[in-house]
Amino acid sequence: MSLVLERQLVLVAVLLLAAATLVQVAGVVFGRSAYRPTAGIYTAVVAVLAAAIAGRWVREGQGPFLTLYDILLSNLFSLAVLLLLVTASLPGVRSATLFASPLLLVLGVWLTGVSEIATPLPGAFDNAWLWVHVLSGKLFLGLNLAATAAASVMLLQGAVPSRRLAALAAQPQETEQQIWALFFVSFICHSVMLVAGAVWAHSAWGRYWSWDPLETWTLVTWLMLGGILHVRSTFRNLSQGVGHALMLAAFAVAFLTFFGVPFLSIAPHKGLM
Amino acid sequence: MMSLLRKLASLRLTLVGMILLAVLAVIASRRADVDAGVTVVPLAILVINLLAALLTNRSFRAQTGLLVFHVGLLLVFVFIGLTVLLRFDGHAEVLQGTAFDAAQVETVDQGRWHDNRLDGLEFYQGEVRINYLPGLNRQDTHSTIEYRTGSGELRRVAIGDTRTASIDGYRIAATFNKGFALLLQWSGDDGSEILGAVHMPSFPEFDWKQVTTWTTPAGQEVELELDFDRPVSSDTSAWTFGDTSMAYTVHVAVAGDAPRTLQKGESARLEGGAIRAVDLRVWMAYQIEYVPFLPWLFVAAMLAIGGLAAHFARRYLPATVPAGTDKKEDALAHVARA
């Protein structure tokens, strides 16, 4: 697949995400469920991005692991897949797409402005632990996004009493259960990512832990996730809103760790000569 | 005593420890004057807090998944502590065609309890071949070494990107650092004959500046520059590092004297003796590491994750109860509290 076609596919995915965002807003305005059209659009996004990734993989002879473009492209795909699967299997968190869609749109627009030139994956980086590390990381981010986005909708419902907003989570108790279940699984996935990353780093550059900014902020994210679960156990009368606000803060740190820190810090994740 | 233990087991103390750990980790990673060792304080708080909770909190012990997760975490802390005390981390450059010399190891980090056995470490450096893609991107590394196993068997392995060698408990890993070396013969006016190697700067990182200074056995400081007759590396095409068969020139410069050039086999007169360019070799840099509890650290971490997964299954997955019974509502209420 040519680079031009790959770029066109990415553009189509971004336009589809813009459509998904509009559909979500229209759903709130007209007080109707936007789940079915959104799921259809997400399916198309997944198909288009899968084609772009497959074409790039064949052309470059390596997976999308290294550059900012690779990370944005692969995460856009994995986030869309996971949101599609989570909302299909857990009806209580279908409202997550209200906040997740604009976030994916932002990632997509960012992707269109990033250089698509691939950097060869150093031989030392290419082992099975890279796969475990990357896949568990993507699972973490996708599940955490679903939980946080659904929690954000509940926060909005609490802040702006509206019948139309209330319709987004018709069964708050079920939604609350599913949000925390997703959050817990995302914590497990984050733990796997952390351990697999340490094993991979030891193999790739001889250090399982070196307190570089990415490792430090990943540990901070892990402590925040674990801390939030602890807060929930410690303060039994903790309000739902505070729990959701803490979840939002943890996601913000995780998001910045994923998309900010690796590209502002030093060489390890980019390869050395 | 139990009252003190209960206070130490407080979940609020856990939160204090976690926040302190996060804050100190960020500070240590951002400030060069703060050592990561400061994280020992919150880690110690968390270990004491966890031990106290294990001793005093019966309901905590009754939840198997949660218990396994925390015991796994405790073991992670224990193995990290043992690793810090016992570990060794160093670097060494080894010349092609020679044996590893423990005296050349530059120590990066050594634990207080590490029993240094580097003198007993023996391996021989063979051929080095590192393939590069256009753009000076390292593709794969093959550094052949020979060593004797514990049973006395001679083993020859090519270590590199994902393969390391374990000799006498030490892990030998090839690094990205390598370069050319000049094998020089020193013939002193006093009749001394010394054969030695001068390691040139890392290649291709400093392919534009293959210059180094060397002090002769007679005490004179000499600048040596290695110059190849044709380009060795390429930014636009694939190439391989490790070949030493190409023609080269050594420029020998001494302060206050006209520079001289040497081809392979030629000599130059210096103060107190003469040097002869004997051969061109490569040197390879290795990380020499001793981390005895690393596999156990991994097992403990996986145990913790397994416990977490078991706890999730117990807390969040719906209980298998017949539909339409009161038990289903009880189960949902239980999940909501979790």
C-alpha cells in the first residue's frame, strides 16, 4: 500500500470519528440513543484503520511500535476496537462514546499532522515481551478510557440535571458497577504492562528499571489506579462524584504518560545507534 | 501491641505511603541531586503497613485473591531489596582476538553485599558483525564469544540483540558501543617489546573523528588518527561493521613535530622508542551484570497479578445463581459495595 493511500485512509477514519462525535451530540440534543449509528461508524473506523495499519506493516516490514505516528495510529485503532467491544458487551457504559468520540477525534486530527516516516525497529527491541507490553498497554488504555468516559457522563449528569442527559445512563447502579469493573481490569492490564515492560527493557537495553521519565510516570499512574481502589475501600461513604473525578485525574495522567512523556524524554524508546 | 499494629495497618497509612512514593519518584527522576534511594522511605512504610495488615486484619486474610496480590507485592519489595544489595553492573570493552580482562571493567553500580568474582570470569572475543540499514539504523548484532561452561565444555555463541551469555552467574550482554582498535608494537630503546591495543572512539557514532591520544611507555603523549582509504559506514545504504581487511592509514602527531603517517606494518620513531602499526581489530563493549533474584522478582510480580485477577473474579464477575431468586439481587448488591 502506498503512503498516499495510507494517508487517505487515516483521513477517512478522522472524518468518520467527526461523524461519530456529531451523532453523539445529536443523540443528547434529541434525547435519543445514538448507540446503533455510533457502533456502525466505529466498525467502519476499525476497518479503515486496520487496512491502513496492515498496509503500513507490509510496506515497512515492521509493526507500528516506535514513532509518534505509529503510536497514535495503533492506539486510535485499539481504542476504537475496545470501545466497540465494551459498549457491545456492557450496555451500562454505552454512554462512554459521548466523551470518547471527541477524544479519538483529537487523536485522529493530531495523527494527520505528524510525520509518517518510519524508524526501523532496532533488533534488540524486537522480542515477544514487546508484544505483551504493547498489547497490555493498549488494553489498559482502552478499558480505562471506557470506564473514565462513562464516569464523566455520570459526573455531567450530576452537575447538569437534565432528562436528556439522564437517559444516557438509564440504570445508574448497573453503570456504576460496570465502570468500576472496567477500571479494575484496566488496573490489572496496567500491572501486566509494567512487568512486561521491565522484562522487555532488560532485554532491550539491559535495565529492567532505570527511573527514566516514562517509567516514573507509568509507576505514578499505577499508584494512582491502586490508590483510587484503596480510597474506595477506605472511605466507604465516598461520594460517587469524587470516585469518578479521581478516575478522570488518573486517566489524564495515563494519557499524558502514553502520548506526551515518551516523545519529550530521552532515547530508550527510540533506539540508539 | 495489637493497638499499635492496628494503627500501622491503617488503609489511610497505605494511601500516605503511595502518595509519598509517587511524589518522591517524580522528584528523584527530575532532580539530579535527589537519588532514587529516597523512595526507600515510602516503600518501608508500605511494607510495615502491609505486614501489620496481614497480622491484624482477619477479613483481609480471608480474601484469597487480595491476600495473594499483597503477598506478591511484599515479595516484590523483598526481591528488589535483595537485588539492590547483591547486584553488580559494569561495562567492559573487549578486543577481538583477546580474552576478557576483569581489570578493564568499569563499575556502574555494585551492591553492598556483592561478592565480586569478576577475576574468575573468562571468555574470549571472536568475530563481530553488526548489520546496519540505511540511515545508520542498527539492524542486528552478532558478537561471537567463547567460554567454558561449569562442566568444562567449550561453548561458542554469537550474542547480540536478544541473546546474552551467562557465565559464572554474570550476564554478558552486547551493548551498542563498539569501535576499531589499533594493534601497536612498542620497541623501546631499553630493549623492551610491548604489544598493545589502542581503542579508537565508538563507531559509527564518531566515524567523523577517529582520533585519540595515547601515552607511550616512555611517557610521551601522542595523538593517533585512524583514516580509512574508503568510507566504512554509509548513511544511504546498508553496510556491516566488523570487517578489518580494508586499507587504512594511521596519522601520528606529536606536539612540536611534523605529523607522520603509517600504513600496516610500518614504524615511526618517537621519544624513547618506536611504534609499529601491527593490525586493525575491533573492540566490543559489554554490560556485565549480576542480578541473582531477577527471575524470582518476575515470579513474585506475576503472583501479585494473578492474585489481582482472582480478586477481580470474586468481586466483580456475577455469581452463578438461578434467575429470579433473591440471591441474584444479593450478589448484585455485593458487587456494588466492592
